[in-house]
Amino acid sequence: MWSQHVPNIRSWEYKALVWQDGDTPVMFISDVFDWDANSAVLRDVPMLEGGIYSLNVAVYFGEGYAYSEYVIFEWSSVVAK
């Protein structure tokens, strides 16, 4: 008899990853967040003004992982008004 697999979502976790892109010097930062997080903050990420970076968020679970599209952006410490 077959029974449906019920995932234990409490064992899931999110991982936010940021790394350099293009000619920007090598940098890789990641951090893990609880499965039920509504938001996440990566603190003290050493980005260079004008550097090009890639951001990705993945969910990890017992059978593997799934990831979002890569978001490529240019870092500016100036906040648009």
C-alpha cells in the first residue's frame, strides 16, 4: 500500500547567498534562516561601491534544495530618494 510522504517542514531552512559577478573582486557570503522566517538580513556584507553581485535564495530540505532566479545588481551605498 502506498502512503503519501509528508515532509517535515520544520527541518527545512532558507539560505541567502551573495557573490561577486563580472570583474568585481571575489566575495562569497551566505547565511541560513529558519524555515518559517518572513524576512532575512545579511549583516556586514563587504560589498564594494559599484561592484556587481549576484543574489540567490534557496530552500534546503531533506531530499535536496530548490533555488530562486539569480538577481544581478550593482551595489551603491547611496539610497535613492
